[in-house]
Amino acid sequence: MVGCKCIICRLTEMVESEISGKIYNDIMDHMNHCENCSSLYNTFIKTIDLCHNMDKLKLPAKRKKVFHKWVRIEARRIVIKRYRY
Ligand SMILES: [Zn+2]
């Protein structure tokens, strides 16, 4: 059984498809039942999409890396605040 905290910790890995197999299925299963986590996931996906659209504007590779890192940190910070972990 996967808890909300686990989902949040794995969110960036999920988005970047670094997770597969049983844990992936467990997480997807949890999100089907948990409104908090599914809305969080959707918000996160949208943020990442924004990133990728910005990539099309040809950010220099160095900046792109920094930006992606910032998004990860920021997203995690917001989540921690929101759910008070
Ligand atoms: Zn949850």
C-alpha cells in the first residue's frame, strides 16, 4: 500500500518515467483513489509541460538544466507546504 507521502517523493521520477513495474502500478492505483495526489500530479505535469514549451524557445543547455532543477525544488517545496509534511 502506497501512501500520499510516497507519491510526493516519487513525483519527479514518475514524470520523467524513471519508475516502472510494481511501484508504478501501486502509485497509479493510489492516484485513482486519492484526489489530492491525482490533482497534484496533474498540476505537476502542467508545470513540466510549460518547461518543455520553454525548451522550444531554445534555452541554452546550461540554463535548461538549472531551470529543470529549479522546477523540481519549487514543486517539492509547494507540496511540502501544502500537505505539511
Ligand atoms: Zn494520496
